[in-house]
Amino acid sequence: MTTPANTAQLMELQAFVKEAQRTNMEELNKKLSNARTSLFFLVDHVTFTLADMNSNSQTFAWIDRMPSILDDHRVIIEEKTAMYMDALKVGNGRLLKISVLYSVTLLHC
């Protein structure tokens, strides 16, 4: 999980999280359901090694972790949005001061 370095990356992360939550998670749940059905069939016909069982259990455990991962990303998005908005306000204040000084300078020329 990386923190967006600029507003473009922030917007990309925000779009990714929305898309992941809206469509990707639903699609992933369907695929995992199909995989679970196939795994149940295989369990009756194949002997799995411990490594195979661990790998399969990790695959199914990931889906349970996704809501907290998406929540973590939403927190990052909220924090960075506030940070970038504050930076814009500071920049706007500086621009306003510069434009006032420039106006005063032009009036005295």
C-alpha cells in the first residue's frame, strides 16, 4: 500500500478503490465461489500436500482481508485529500498576496 505522492496519484487511487469495491469484489466473490466448488470436488479425488492446503487456505483468506484493505485506502484518500486541499488554500493565499502586491506596484508606477 503506497501513499499517493500527488493529486494525480490520489485520483487514480480513489478511482481504483471505487472500482474495486463496486465491481471487482463482486467478481472476485463469484470466482472464489466457483473455485471453492472445484476444490470441494478435488478434495474427494486428490491427496493434497500441506503446502497445497496452506496455499488454498491463503487464497480464501484474502477475500476476508479485502474490506479492511479498502478501508485503509479510504483513510489514506481522506487524509491526503485534506492535506492537498490545505496546500491549495495556502497556495491560493500566497497568490492573492502576490497579486495584491503587483496591483499596488502597478498603481505606483
